Amino acid sequence: MYAVFPRLRLRVNLFALPAFALLFLLEGVVPASLLLLASLLHECGHLAALRIFHVPLRRVDVEPLGANLVYDDALCPLRASAWIAFSGAFANLLAILLCLPFLWFAPQNLPLAFFALANAFLAFLNLLPWSCLDGGRLLFDLLLLRTPPDRAPDVERACRTVSRVSAFLLFAVLLYLSVLSAFPLWALLLSALLLGQVGRG
């Protein structure tokens, strides 16, 4: 179920708002705001790449696990598609590099340190080779660039297998850490939701 805003080319999943409210409740106002800011920066990286490669944006979908920029794959060459997939994580990595000099002189600045960690988390998460994430799209595009066009179905099956196996392994590791220690429960819940999306992909 979505609230649609045609003039803004925006769709908002009705479950997104409760999910964001839960994030603020569990993490607090400042950490949740910094995490959402890092997520916005990630999407701005994708948007910048779309503009650089002259790929028109169809709409923005706001989901409980983040935003998704929808564009026409048919108008996007493979090399451009790979750069677009990587650009979100690149924006997060760039933010970390910009934070490091300030953290060097002010290591006690906890909000800035959390913002750097939030960017690192988003970059790592989105580069995982899962079908529902940028990393899965990046892996698929890079393999297609080195594979004859008639082997595309084989590449898709291989990427789907890598996606499911790696998602299951990470979930198992997070479950193990959650049982043994005070590992954040939200990370386990997030991985479970992503694992469900990978399974449907």
C-alpha cells in the first residue's frame, strides 16, 4: 500500500512511517536522524550518477528499509548501471573521508563519530551481493560486462545463488552473535527482513 504523489514522482509505503517512528524510538532522536541523513546522502549519490549518465528518474519509492530510485533499465547501458549501483556506497565512503580529519582533532565528538559509522554501515550493507541491494545489481552488471549476451540467464541464476547463500550466512552469524552477546537486536531484525526479500528475489 502506497501514498502516491505524482507531481513529486514519489511513492511512500504506508509501513515506512511506522518503521521510521520505531527507529527513533529504539535509537533516539540524534542517532536516528544521523542514520537517516546518511541514508539520504546515499540516495543523493545514486541521483548524481543518474544525472551524470543522463538516465531519467521515473520515481522515488520510500520503503520501510530505505528509499529506492526507479529508472528505466532499457535506457541505461551496463557500464552506467554499474556506476549507478556503486554511487550510493561511494557517497557514503566519501562522507567517511570528510569526517576523518574532524574526528582526528575532536575524537570525543560522538555525533560525528556515529555519522561516520552510519555511513560505513550503509556502504557495507549496500555492497553485499544481495539481489535486493546495490551490491547484487553491481555484481550482475559487472558479470554481464564480461559475459556473452546469450549467457545472461546463467549469470542471473549465479547471482541469485550467491545472493541467497551470502544472505543466509550473514543472518546465521548475526543470530549467533545475538545469542552470545548484547549484539544489537535491530541488526538481526534488519538482516531477517532483507533475507526475506532475498528469498523472494
